[in-house]
Amino acid sequence: MGATDRKYWVAFNRIPNIGRVRFSLLENHFGRLENAWTASRAELRSAGLDERSASIIVNERPKVSPDDEMERLGRHKIDPLTWNDAAYPSRLKEIFDPPPVLYVRGKLTEADEMAVAVVGTRRPTPYGRQAAEELTWGLAKSGITVVSGLARGVDAGAHRAALDAGGRTIAVMACGLDMVYPAEHARLALEISERGALISDYPLGTQPRGDYFPRRNRIMSGLSLGVLVVEGDMKSGALITARLALEQNREVFAVPGSVFSPQSRGTNSLIQEGAKLVSRVEDVLEELNLTMVPQQLEMREVIPATDTEASLLRHISKEPVHIDEVCRKSGLPIATVSSALAMLELKGLVRQMGPMNYVRAREARAAYGG
């Protein structure tokens, strides 16, 4: 997408009540949002918008300058990504409610596709703090990007441990990226932006509000292969993130805790409901098939793939498919398919979901013919 149209996405994102559904209506009808920005009320209604939404756009447009918005973002070293941009996280596009515009301070990389969210209470016990830091340190040392929310407690501990391990970490904010909440994490936020990324779907100047935090949690889980909950009571934000992860078909992990500790009620309940119990970092890595991430990242550069690998990728999608079905569709013998799938798994292109069932782990490059 060119910078010319991107500024209109940024401008529309500034207008209240214009979210995923209305962005889709405008894009589908007008093609370029530049055309929607200058459309009349009647033209906006013809795109499928209700009278109230069309009126809001007409009334709010004069207050917003697309060029000024882009200038402000540039001044704060923030890059806006739309869901049509190649750099927009591919895993986030899969969720029910992907943000049309994502603001990024720092840098998102291909390695961030191997991400795990670590969340928990703002008031961890010494046990919870230690568990969060040690598990996160292990994830980062294994090449996993750690996603969290920069909140006090477990979140901050997870970010710090990832940085101390020399790894990457992403903080998802519930406010504009021209501010830091809580304020005492300003130094931590700066380090994250230098060695990872701060991201938000809220425009500059947006102050944090209570109802923004549950909504930003969908981005934390959406960016990740799975969510690790360290400590949290039954109504904590960490459990909201876990529920969202389940809705998004992500894995949920939980650290068990004392039956006498309120901070462990939520995690123990998640385990009762089927979350994977975690006592060591290998529990997460093995479940997500992430035990060889450095090798997987290196193998991604091995291009082109063989004709066999390219053929198999055509028969594997985001829905699990059994190896027998892959053999049937490809017409290849089981031994050939099995060895090729093992190589694709090493490259991080497919992932095993249960016994002999495979899914696409990421979109292959054009050279793979997928």
C-alpha cells in the first residue's frame, strides 16, 4: 500500500466507532480509502454504513488532517500498518477482530511469528514472580518472542526477563504510543522499542481506559502461538486473555499454584479446564513444536524448496489434515511425504497438531509455489 492511501486509514482510525466492520465496508465499496474520505453522506450510506456512522464521519472529518496525523506519527517514530500491508503480522490477521490499523514503535520481524504471550496478575507472589521470570527467560533464550502488556507485576517481569536473556519482546499497549502506562515503565518501554516493539491499535493521544485493556488482550493472544498464564484470580485480565486465546484457536498454558493463594485460583481453574500445566519451559516448547526455533529460522532461508515440498504445501492449510490425506491428495508414498513434512516442519512452514495431523504454520514465500 502506498503512503498516500495509508494516511486515510490512519485518519479514519481517528474517527469514533469506525472499526473492523465499517473499515471493511468502506474498503469493499470504495477500493481506496482516499475515495471514502471525500465521499458524501449519501455515498457513505451506499457503502452500507448506517445513518449514524455516516453522520459521524461527515461531522468528524473536518477535525482530522491525514497529513498532520502522518507527520505526528513520524515525529514519534511510529509506523502505521494496515491489514493490507505485508509487514502486518500474519497471525493477527487470522483473528475475528483484527485491528484495521496497527501502530508500531520499534520493529516487527519474521522471528516474531514464533511468539508466546506471558500474562498474569499485577500483584504476583514471590513464587509467581520467580516463575514468570524463569519461564520467560527460557523462552527468550530459545528464540521465542515474548508478548505481554507492560502492566505492573507479571507483565513487566516477563518483558524484563526477555530483554535480560538477549531476546525479543513485544508490548501491546491500551493507549496511544506517545505515552506510557504505567508511567514508571517509561525506561522499560524505551528498551522494548529498541530491541522489539511497542504496538497499539489506538491513535496518538488516546489515554488508557479500563475498557481498553480487555480489548487490547485480543492482540496479545492474536500475535502468539499460545498464552502462558502465570498467576491470576478468577476475574483477572490474564484469564480474559486466556479465553480470547481459546476463541482464536491458540494454545493455553498455566503455571499451577497453591490452592490457598487467591492469585492461583485462575490458573488452577484453567488447568482443570484443560490448559497445559507448565512446570518448566520445555512444557511450552514441546507442545508448540518450538524446540528448534534457531534452526527453523535458519532453515527458512533455504530457498527454493524441492518440488515435493511445494506439492505438499498445496495440500496443507490452516485446518489440520492427516498425513494419510496428504498422501492421497498428493499421490506420493508415505515415506516420501513423511520425510518432506519433517523438513517443512524444521523450516517452520508446517506444524504438527496432534498425532500425524499437520497445519500451515506460516505462508510460504512465492518460490515455494504455495
